[in-house]
Amino acid sequence: MYQKILVPVDGSEHSKRALQEAINLAKMTDGTITLLNVQTNPSAATASNGRVEENKPLSEAQKIVQDAGIAVNTVLLQGNVVDQIVKTAKDTGSELIIVGARGLSKFEELLLGSISHGVLEKAPCPVIVTR
């Protein structure tokens, strides 16, 4: 089934729900979770190599996954959020992406675009969008 699960995290309630879904699925499949945080500010991101103390969304999510007894990897990148999610899914061989919905209205989604919508359109693997 899905053993390599990618979960983009930003600290929002939607991403926390996506993380919980990933944990539930990883427990059932003996899977691993890769956590991704994408910074849009170029000075805010560096390669993490397991050191995520300076990135609160990643460090909090990593602790939650570790406390659940699931193997976890972290990735901290900068750039376009959708593009980096899709690239990371490809680079890590992810079999599933679980992403939180932003809760935008249809009008706002047309104007602003949506991360979850962009991931759904471009992902190289199945995507679950949680609310």
C-alpha cells in the first residue's frame, strides 16, 4: 500500500489534520513519513539534514511523528510551495501526498490559487486533501 508518505506542514490546523491522517495510515502500512516545510522567504530556509530546531512547524510535526513510533524524515526548502511539494514527492519516491486544505472560498481560490489544488494538478502520485 502507501509506505512513503509526504506531508507538507506549515503549522496550520489543516496541516495538523493532514499529519494525523498520515500517522494513522503509516501505522497501518508500517510506512514512513517525510515532512516538508517550504519557505517562500529565501533567507528563511536551509537544508535541514535532521536539524529542524529553527523551524517550528517541522520540529513540532517531527516530534508528533516520532512520539507515534513512526520513522520520519524532514525536508526544509525555499521557493514556490506547489513546485517544491511536487519536486520533493518525485525526489523521495513518495507514494502518497497528504495535504491540508486551506479552506478558501471558490472565489478566493480562483483569484489566489490554492496549494492543495496545485498539488492535485501536478502531483506524480495520489493526493489526499484533508479538512
